[in-house]
Amino acid sequence: MEKVLNNSSENIKEEKNESGWDDLENYEAESADEQSAESSDSREKILERAALYKKFGKVALALSEITKSLAEGDSANESLEKLEDFEGEQADALINQLKSALGDVDRSLANQIDYNIVNHKQINTKEALEHELQSGTSVPELDIRFDKDGKPWISHSPRAGVRFLFSKHIHKLSSEEVAKTGQRLSLEEGLDIFKKYQEDNPNHKVVLEIKELGASEASHAELLNNIKSLLEERGLTETATFATLSPSILKSVHDAFPENSKILNGGIAPVISYDIAEKSLGESEDKEFAVKIPGVELFFSNSTDVKDHADGYGKQTGYLWTRLPKETVNTLKAMNENGQVGAASLTVVNKFANILDKLSPKTAEKLRRHYAEQLDKMGIRKQVAISKSNPRESLLRTKEQMGKDSIIYSDTGPGDWSVDLPPQDEK
């Protein structure tokens, strides 16, 4: 996932060389004043980063110790402010404890980048996004919907409030009306929050899943241009990967963002789609039907053409493919050939395999490898959600059986990725 998650270890090496850390021939002993200034800068940087990642497990514990030691009853931020001017061995010990905890943050961030891990937890509010980033999430996934004024909002639900049956659809409300609900975060504000973390570590990326783009393709370009402006204004265009359930939306997104990586999140289902590349269930002609219930519509498609649908406008739309549309396959394949990332979802396959693991691990492995091979034949990368239980084991098993290039969607906490993982190129 080269353009989605950069190799952090390479960046670290480049930074070391640029700063002269390894240039021993030109080394000169620093004066006491220079060492003191460097120590002060180091302390300030440690405190700044601790405030950014204050909900990461070990950082939170260290901040708790600081609060107990310096200012009982103060908040973590107030304690950090007092520690900035605090001197002596106790202060040094607390700073070192924070420094060690931030080392775990960096290990987690590096693993998330190296293993292409995307945080798949649902984010709808400012508090939720801040919590995930402060917990050490490297790549959050944000679901995007638009109000009737064309403004993008971060919302997994098509509705503007938490009370699903009693709140209005976002696309039926003005920007002012959505803001008044106080329960949804605008993409603009979300990107401002994310920008602080991207400045701390440029390996931070974001996945924008476009849930809907209006009732027809005519509205797509204008709505996507609204997102483009927000990304360009913040210098975040290259950090964004786009995901969608719909091949129609994927086509429009590719027209607007041809250089950005993309993921088709539509479900490739086991049994239904036995051999995606060549045939489908019953050798039927191109057919498609939809199951519609209030708030949800599910499309089953055997079509080799891209179909234009409302794609979630006011509904939660899902797809199950028996064949991937040719245009979609060609788009994703071309992206990979150009060094970008074009992927399709095997999450449904992997979830089914996770159930089989308990009954017949060999059958589960065969299932994973078969579907991964089908996408490999088409030149498409894989996106896979892993199990919450035993995340390390699930991650390594998925990478082994479905390919090291798999993009991993995970609902587990970033703290779980501060463990030692074998480098990808050694596996």
C-alpha cells in the first residue's frame, strides 16, 4: 500500500542522515549550554507529543503518575504544563517515563504503516475522532455523507442524530440544520483535527469512504470537488485513500482523484462468487436484483457493467458480487500497475473463514487462499477485516494466507500494535 502507508523505517533513516546523527567524522563535543538547550527542546517535544497521544495506554498511565506526583486533581494537560517548569530528579524520571511510553506509540504507528492497518471503528463525532487519534490510530477511516447544501459530514449512519428512527437524513438537511444537531462532525473540522497528527508524523493517513454522492451521477463531480478543496487547502490530498461500496461512485472518485489509492468495499461473498474472474453462480446472464427494507438496500450483482445507482442516498447500501464489473477491474488493475493501490474487499470471505477456523483450519486456509488468488489473477489488491479476538494472530494469519499486500481493517485498539511484529519483507 505504498502510497497509502509509507515505510516509516525508511523515513526515520532519512531523518537521521539529514540531521547528521551518523556522521561521526564531523562530530564536535557540545558545550554545556548547547546540551542544556537540546535537553530543553527534547523535553518540550516529549510533552507536546504526550499531549497529542494522551489516551494511548502507556502514555495515559505515565500521565496518571505525573498527576499523582505533581498536581493531585489536575487534568493531564494541566499536569503537563506544570511539568514543563518542574526541575529535579523526580521531573527527569517522569519525563523519561513519558519518553519510554512514546516509544511504544512510535512502535505502534510503525507497525500500522508497515502492515497497512486501517482503524475501522465507527467515527461520527469530534470526541470519537479525537479519542482514536489520541489513542495512537495511524489511519482512521471516515464515512462521508453530504447535506442538501453539498457540505460533507463524517457519519456512518445516513441520519443526522444518534436516535436512528427519530432523526432526519443528512441529505435532507441544510448545513446549519446538521450542525445544530451537535451529533455529527463536518469533514472540514475533522481534517483540521487530523492535520495536527499528520504534522507530527507524515505517515498518518486517512481513508475516506464515500457512502453516497447524490441521487444521480450528475451530482458526483460537484460534491467531490467540495472534498478536493478541503484536502487541498490543508495540504492533505496525498494522504487520502478513497473507499466506496459502489462501482459507480468509484468511477466518479477516480475521475476526480486519479492519483489517489482506492478500495472497492463491496462484498465478494464465499459460495455465491465461486470464481470471480471467469464465471458466476449458474452461468446466468448479467443480472441484478435488490433487497430493500426500511433504511437498507442490498444489491446482488452478476453484471459485468458498472450500474448507476443512488448508492446509499438515504439508505445503508451494500453489495454482494458474483462478478466484478469489467470497468472496475480495469481501473483498479491500472492503479496497481502505476504504483498506486487499487483494492477490493475480501472481508466477507475472511469472516466466514474465521468461523471455519474453529472447525477446520485447513478448509478456512483454502478458502482464504482461493479468493486471494482470484484477485491476484485480476491484478487487484485485497482489503480484509480481521478478527477482534487475538488480533496479532489474526493479522499474521491473514497476511500469510491472503498476501502481504493485503490492506487490513481492524477494530482493535492501537495499543495492540505496539507489540513486536516480524518485518514484512522477512515473512
